[in-house]
Amino acid sequence: MKKDILKFQCCFCGESINAINIDPCSIFFSINCDKSEEEQQSQQFFCHKICFEKHLHNSAKIYISDSLEIE
């Protein structure tokens, strides 16, 4: 029996994501974060790390640690 291979698509560029180095990355999008757990909903999206950084505002980029870089 052939084992299924997981495939990921970047939510920013639409391209497939190869499972190498630090990719794929995932983003959890939650709504009603200020409400009780019963009222919250979330969804997971996948992306390339470089696409995520590209779309972040400069003031938010300080939260991405350089220690995550794997070469």
C-alpha cells in the first residue's frame, strides 16, 4: 500500500510548499478571541515562512526570531 504524502499550499502565494528546512509553516486564525472558548472558532492556514514575513508589517517582524532560521 502506497503511503499518502501530505501536500501543503501557501495561503499567500498559492504555490505548493515543500517540506524542507523550516517550511511548511502554519498560521492559526481565531475569531472571538476575547470571548469564552465556546464562542471562539479557529482555522489553520499553511504558508511559506518567506511569504509570511513578506506580508507582515515591519513593526510585527520583531516577533519572528532569527533562531528559527535553519539552513
